[in-house]
Amino acid sequence: MDKKLDFENLRKKLETEHTFPTVYMFKFIVPADNRKIALVESLFNEEAEIHQKQSSKGSYFSLTAKQVVISVDDIIAIYEKASEIEGLMAL
């Protein structure tokens, strides 16, 4: 990810703002590269609702995924795996 997340601060924020289990919405922007898009989609389970939208110039895709998570740990785990995808930005 271009901007490294501070996972401990994120954890604290999520714990105060959410009650678990919950449906959590993840938003990512990724270069228009089929492999990278597939890597992002693979972060989520089969029941996740995933939407893609290509940028006006076609060089990026925004991906929004809604998934049921049981705990903060589930969210952090997805962000940690996402941080390994080159060029990905988390919103």
C-alpha cells in the first residue's frame, strides 16, 4: 500500500466504532491490472459483495467489498494482506 496503516490505531478506532459481528465495508484503489484486481478480490470470502468501478481514464479500479466480520482481527488481517499488493491504496 502506498500509505502504511497504523494497525494499532486502526484497531482502537474500530473497537470504539463497531459492534461485532458486523458487515464491514472495505474500499481499495488498485492499478488497472487484472492480476492485482484478482489479488484484492481473493482477500474476501465467497459471500462478500464486491463492486468494481474503472476510473475515467481507465488506469485504476476502485473496489468496494462488504463482508461480514466476526471481530476487529478479521478486518486487520484483510488490511495486512492487502498491504502486500503493490500499488494498492486503502481508503
